[in-house]
Amino acid sequence: QVQLVESGGGLVQPGGSLRLSCVASGFTFSSYAMSWHRQVPGKERELVAAITSTGGSTVYADSVKGRFTISRDNAKNTVYLQMNSPKPEDTAVYYCKAARTLRYVYWGQGTQVTVSS
């Protein structure tokens, strides 16, 4: 059974830091590109950051470049999102996604991140 379980969300002050984790099971994690997405009510889900299966390449949304870092540990079947200097506009539900071609796509259940003083 495929599972992606996010954790690490919560309340963080602007300018603070938070690290999200997503633990995968039920598929060959090292063969999948991983990404983090976020969604606020009334808006479409948007890509935050993505990383290739080997971790050799990453991409970021312009809004988080220089502040967020995506990484992965294939030995632990885990992908991370380090959020530094978060802003109130980063408040959203964050989801991790695993993808290998267009056929094999899996989503986690999401974790709430609230940036507020």
C-alpha cells in the first residue's frame, strides 16, 4: 500500500524556521521524483519545490527561492522541505507528491503550516 505521510507542520513566526518531512512507503522511493506543493482555500494547488530521484537537481517557485530548500534521503525514504524566513503568505496546507512518469503519481494527506506572529 502506497503511503506518503507528511509531518512537521504547525505555527511558526515570520522569520523563523520549520522543517517538513514526508516519509514514503509502498513503492521504490529512489525511482521517483519528489515535490512539495501547497494550497490555500479558494486557490489552486501550486508547486513549491521539486527534486529529481537522485537528488541531483532541484527547482523552486520564485516566491520561495533563497528561503526554502528541498532535499531527500533515499536511505530513509524521506523528502524534506526546510523553510527559512517564512512569510505570512506561505501559510497553506503543504502536500508532498511522488511521481514517475504521468502514470504513477501519489499524494500525501497534507500538513498545515501557519506563519503568524
